[in-house]
Amino acid sequence: MKFGTINHLALTVSDLERSKAFYNRLLEFLGYEQAEKTPKLILWASPNGVITISPSNPESPNQKHDRYSPGLHHLAFSADNREQVDQLYQLLVEHGAEILDPPAEYDYMPGYYALYFLDPDGIKLELTYIPNWPPES
């Protein structure tokens, strides 16, 4: 483990079973394996870290994620090549996921190629390929 890397990301979801189906497909594609499941937590792990989902408080007044309020705007995963971005796009379309922007090149960095989509609660997710990143030191 490298100092300063993200250890895990914990997401709160409105419907655990619906989100489990979504994240099982997504995270399996990205190389994560489901490692734990309890009534209050589902955990996926990979050499890149851990992602968990847990149910929201049904009495919370915030039932839909708003990426423009303080908090998480979006979560981006890395791809090894453009083909992986395109493959995930096809998988998401087949399963009816909401696509914000299909795979395309963006001006953020040279060769930045990304797909943007939403999870069932409206959390914005991204899969991106950046050639020659990270730079060799």
C-alpha cells in the first residue's frame, strides 16, 4: 500500500438490492470481487482498494444524490485502454444504465477518453483512459 492512496470508498444507497445488482456488474468488470455481504453492508475488494455500499436512512430528507451540493461530485475509475471504456459502455447500455456522455475524447489532458454514467441513485461515475498516465518518474 502506498502512503496517501485511497483505502476505501463507502457509498450510501437508497435501495441496497437494486444498487447491489448495478455495482456487481460494474465492479466485476473493473476487477473487484464481492468479499462481504451483511444486511447493512456489501463490500467489493481489489488490489486497487475497497468499495462498499450501505442502505440510507429512510427518514433522511435527502433521498437523491445531488452532485452540485457539498460532497461527492463524481467518482472516476481508470481504464488500461479505450477498448475497456467502450466495453463498459456496451455493458451499461445492455443493462439500462443511465448514460450521461458516451465514450468520447475530452480536452482535459492529451488523449483523455472517458464515459460518464449514473448509478441508480444518481451518483455520477466515470471510466477514463489517459494514455501515458501516470507519467514515468
